[in-house]
Amino acid sequence: MATSSLTFGVILSCALLLATATHGLQVGYYKKTCPSAEVLVRAAVKKALLANPGVGAGLIRMLFHDCFVEGCDASVLLDPTQENPQPEKLGRPNNPSLRGYEVIDAAKSAVEKACPGTVSCADIVAFAGRDASYLLSNSKVSFHMPAGRLDGRKSLASETGVFLPGPSSNLSSLVSAFAGKGLSAEDMVVLSGAHSIGRSHCTSFVQTRLSAPSDIAASLATLLRKQCPANPTTANDAVVSQDVVSPDVLDNQFYKNVLAHNVLFTSDAVLLSAPNTARMVRANARFAGSWEKKFAKAMVKMAAIGVKTGRDGEIRKNCRLVN
């Protein structure tokens, strides 16, 4: 019996490894070339989250925003230069709301000291998104992240508005945006659960949810009107928690909030506008452990979008600049 159990364990481990080796990516990619890579990234993420848990939400969002524009290639990290004065990080969806750049810098610095020129910034972003998910969920969202991405050289602010769905998106545009990246409607609903953490600027929802008729719960609307200016601008744009119940915990509370009409964005509220997505919301609200497993799987799937390999990419020495 012991031998059979061991054999089954080996077979299962091999199956899991093969299942996660997608698009040329592989779990344990740096096992020989830089065995400390993932440990060093997690240490940088853990240190940052101990100082400010909100940064973790930024790292998960960073992976999403990176992968949806030019693929998962760390193009969102590139700073403006004379040759490219308007990279992705200056696009409206990213500036000034995207956070976590300094965490990636710290992780890259540590990895470069250990293994110069070996680990891509794109893989560091993917590892950081995984580690933030694990830490913010109190270890309930746990998964291996395949690696082997290269860093891209193209980064345009103009593309962020084309590929990244916004907070006022309707359901059809959300489904279309995710489908365009090879993700299903269920992937979209599952990944929306990341809105159980993080913060939002008032400009992202006041006009559509507070100043105009909406289904937002009266109690939440009252609270938000106390926190947000009636006409927020970049000069007076306050920041509020996306989840007032458990703002620093990655859990299925988001779906309970959707059902109670306690969400900030139109793009969250519209998940109830079709029978299939509403059914998914109810299931995720009811079965926490099931959602966490689906979230882990969807994160791996998203992190395989448009990866750069071969001559299409490079391993940057500095995540903010092409070589």
C-alpha cells in the first residue's frame, strides 16, 4: 500500500507539472540557473506587505495590467525615456493608481546579486502576483507559477485604454476584453474577486455610481459621499477601500458585496446582469474554498498571455529600462 501511494504521488506530481507547463513556461524554471529566485522574490513581497498590506493588491493588479497589454512581458514597468516618452505606466489606467514598482525593483536587485542576467522582470512580476495572493489570503490561495517569460521592449500608454477594461465597462465589453486574451467569462468573474482588496480613487466611480442613478446600496452610497468630493478631480481625488468588510484580505467577500450591491464599480455590479455570471457570483459567494482554487488557476492562465520568448524579448538588467 505504501509503494502504491508513493507511485500515485509521483504520477500526480508529474501530471501537475505538465499541466502547468504552458506556452513554453514551466514550474521550477530557475531550479538550476537561479535556485533562490522565487525565495528572494517572496521575501521582497513579504517585507513590503508587512509595511503596507495595500501594496499586495497593487502587485496582483500589476500582473493583470501587464499581461493585458503586450502580454506578460514587464512592459508596464518601463519608465519614460526620450525615445519613448509615453510608456504604459503613464496610461490613464495605470497613472497614478498602479502601485508596487518599488517592490519589483527590490526583488530584481536581490535576484541580480544572486544570479546576474538570469531572471526576467516579467517572471518577477508573475511571482510577485502569486506571492501577494498567497500572503493576502492567509495562505488559502496557494499555487505554483510557471516561469520562462522574457521582457518586452515595446510599451505604449495609448494601448492601455484599448486593452484594459475600465470601471464603467458593461458586461459584454468585459467578456469581450477577456475573450480577446484567451480567458473565459468564468475567468473574468473569478479574477474580479481581486476587488476584495485594494483601494480606488473616487474619480473611478463617483460620476457613474453616486452622481447618476445606480443600484448601489444606500448605506454604502452615504459612506462614500462622506469620503469622496461631489466632483472629484485629479487635484482632490480621495482614495477609498474597495471592500469595506475585509479590505486587506483576499477572500470571497467581493461576491457577497456584489449580491448586496455594496460594490464601487459598474463593472462589478454588471456581473448580476446576466443569468450565467450571476450564477457564478452566487456560487463564489457561497463556496469560499472553491473560489480560491479557481482564482489560483485563473491567475496561472492569465500569466501565460502573450509571453515573449526567443528573439521577441530579453532579460533586462534594470526592470525600468530596456537593455
